[in-house]
Amino acid sequence: MKRTLLSTFVITACALSVHAQKNTAYAITGAQKGQSSWTAVKLIDLTTGKEIKSIYKDEDQVEILNARTGKPVVKKDVENELVTIKRKQEFSKELDLKISKDLENDLVIIKRKLQNSKETDQKIGKEVVEKIELLRKKYEMTSDVSPAPAVDAVKAIGPVRAVDPVMHDRRHVIILRDRVQTDKPFSTLSAACAYDKKHDRLYYTPMGINQLRYIDLKSETPKIYYFEDEAFGALSSRRDIANQITRMVIGSDGNGYALTNNAEHLIRFTTKKNTVITDLGPLTDDPANGNVSVRSNGGHGGDMIADDKGNFYLITANRNVFKIGLESKVATYKGAITGLPRGYSTNGAIAEKGTTIIVSSANSTEGYFRVDINTLVAEKLANEGSVFNASDLAGGALLSAKKTNDNKEPEVSKDPIALAEMTKAEIVEGKNKIGIYPNPVSAGSTVKVTFGDVPKGKYTIQFMDISGKTMSSKVVTISAKTQMEDYLLPELLGTGNYLVKVSDEKGKVVGINKIIVQ
């Protein structure tokens, strides 16, 4: 009896462990829920929303090593430097007095000049402004005090952020040199990571630094490796948002892939010992995309996932989904995810199992959501309270249409209506007036659904699995005695038997046909 109980306990524990493993992901997030610093990495239980393990946070002491040589990375840059250029207050007052005196005389001249014309006050105002600038330049050039550096100085310094570069009282100018300590692991924040399950590494890249990095997860002491002095992308400056990398994934070939916001650079990096970084070039839009482009500014951010057939799925931050063929680099718009809360951006995504993915948001702690890649309908996971908002997620799974367990096809009843738990009473009296061909078909194919001698009106075509679960649907309008409609089957389907059900506007079933996917 004890042996039986023990065996049951072990089996149950193993089952729970496997289930938990499938619903965990590495997340780039903040130290606390709701923060958006994107400098912390946590292993998250996506089902509960709780932290399992802290992988990295800013205050951690870690070894920073060169990925090629294994030697320590040398600190190169300084922390933020504030440069304040002050000017003498006496000179400012003197300058203001001189300008005011001259301006009084000039204003009289300007008004007289325009008195007999139809010039407007706006024109007078414009001339006054121009005169003020000329006077400033005149007195600044003849003064012993050096003029305050303005636009030219800002340009000379390089990528800086000017704070009130030319103040109205001319007393001082503040310039903030926007330099950062680039050797810090998550300097300039990050929104792209990918988990290399084979080597137990978490690859990532900072948004403002075009450099590939990875965390060695199997190391007993925390270690992070940088591919120093090797361009990872085409970033021209920290504020080059279009060329920032915010999407990354490990493909079915074991290589890593990263994509810039503007989709102009798909970058491949091998994960073997001698890593090779290759810019594969831009993605192109499928002509069928219409006005929805993979390059759209509104589509920046998001994440990528991979399937077991060598394809990628890009989920942009605004919920749009594109399928990307690696060989063609063509992005085909599949639709937008529905069922998410208002304002929920889709910034992170992992493949869960089969055709489902899990998404996270950078701006919401409401929860994580499961999405079927075929229907693009979201369903909230059973998260306990708020969750960690995340700029990116990384997991080791691939999308797949393969069956789980023993990969055997389930036994299928000869009566597809019984499989869908439907009764013959649901069918309109008489013969089935709906036909489908070709049959068998392959996943992602287009089939023809024929309507024969049915009343005119709207009908709903539903594609279902053998349990009766709807996987996709389409509404069509029938206006002829016999009519044929195209129906695109979902792409990620396992081989086996499925059902196509057609109902009228009142929900009455017109016909059900079995269809075989090979």
C-alpha cells in the first residue's frame, strides 16, 4: 500500500514539474512589479505570475568577460557627466540694458517705416525679433565674456541631450553629456532576449548599444559575456529607435535571430563555440498585407517566436502578428490578437506547446495571456494578482503542430457529428447541402466550400477539431442557388481528422463534413 502511494506521489510530482517547466520563462523586467527600468532578469512562473529565481539585478556583482577571449571587459566610459557653463550675471544685465536702449530707438524707426503701409503687427514683431538677435550677436562678439555655446556646441559634443540650451535671461547654459557606463550589463536597458536551451545561455542586447551579450546560466558564479567591438546591428546612436533591436529568438536550427524595429535588419548569430554574426538584410511585406506593414512605426517593439518548420512569428507591441519565412524574408500579416485588455501592449512572447503562445506586456501588470497562433484569440492565465510587467520573454519551446504524448493519432469515430458532440437533429432535413474539396488537404491550404440549393443569406463556416472546438471561422453571404467559397485552413495543424460545420444566421446547422489533413 505504501509503495502504491509513493509511486502515485512520484508520478504526480513529476507531472506537476513538467507542467511548471512548460509555463516558465525568463523575463526582462524591473526590480519590482510595475517598474520599467528593464535592467533585471527573472525566471517567472507564467501560470501564477510569481518570481521563481532572480537571474540578475543592477546591484549584483558579476564577472563581465569577453566572449571571444574569456578575459575581463575593461571599463571604457564614465557615468553621466553634467557640464554647467555659467556666464557672469553682470554681463547679462549689461547686455540686456544695451539691447533695451537700442531697441527703443529702433522700434520707433521700424514703426515710422511701416506707418504708411498696410503691414501688420505680425510683420513689425518679426522685424523686432530679428533686430534683437542682431544686437545680441553684436554685443556678445565685442565682449570679453565668451558667448554661451548653443547649437554648434551641442553638435560638436555628439549625441547629447541639451537642457534649456539658450535660456531667455542669457545667464547660463546647461548641457548634459548623455554618456553612460556601457560596460554595465544592462546599460541603456534591454527589450530583446532569447534562451539557448542547448547551451543554457540567455542571449540579449541593450537597446542603445549594438552589442550581443549573454548570461551563462550554468555557471556556479554569475558570468556575463560580451562580443566586444563587434557590430550587432546598425545602431547609429542611442536614440536611433528605428534600428534598436527589440525582438530576439532561437530558431529551430539552433541559431539566434534578432530583428530591428524597422525590420531593415534581420540578424543571425550562431550559438556554437565560434559565434558568427550575420546581417541577413531587410524583411519585405507580402503584397497581400495591404496597408499593414511590418515596417510600420506603430509596430515597433514586441517579440519573435519560432516554429519547428524554420519559420518565425513576429508579435509587434501593438498586437499585430506576422509570419516570416527565413529563406524568403517575406513577412505575411496574419491578423491582430483579440481578447486582450484595453491598452495592453504585447512586448514579450514565448511558444508554450503545440500552437499556443504566452504574451506579456511592458505597461500592464494585469496578467499573462495565452494565445492560439491560428485564431489569435487571447485567454488570461490563472495569475494570482498582479504580475511582473516585462519588456521581453524568452523560453526554449518551438511552435509545433505535432501531437504530444506518443505522437499517435487519436482514434476517430466514423461519425464526425458524434465526435463533435452534435446530434442528427441539428441537421436540416434532407441531404447534406454542403460540400468540401479537395479532401484530403494539407495544413494552410485553401479548400472550396460549396453551397447547393440553400436559402440566400449569411452563413458561418467553422473549422473544428474532433472534440468540437472551433479553431477558425468565417462568415459568407450566399446569393445564388449554387455557390462556392474559398476557406483558408489554419497553418499549424497536426495530421488527422477535422470537421467543417456550416450554420445559418439563426444558428441552425446546414451541414457538417469531415476533412482529413495529411
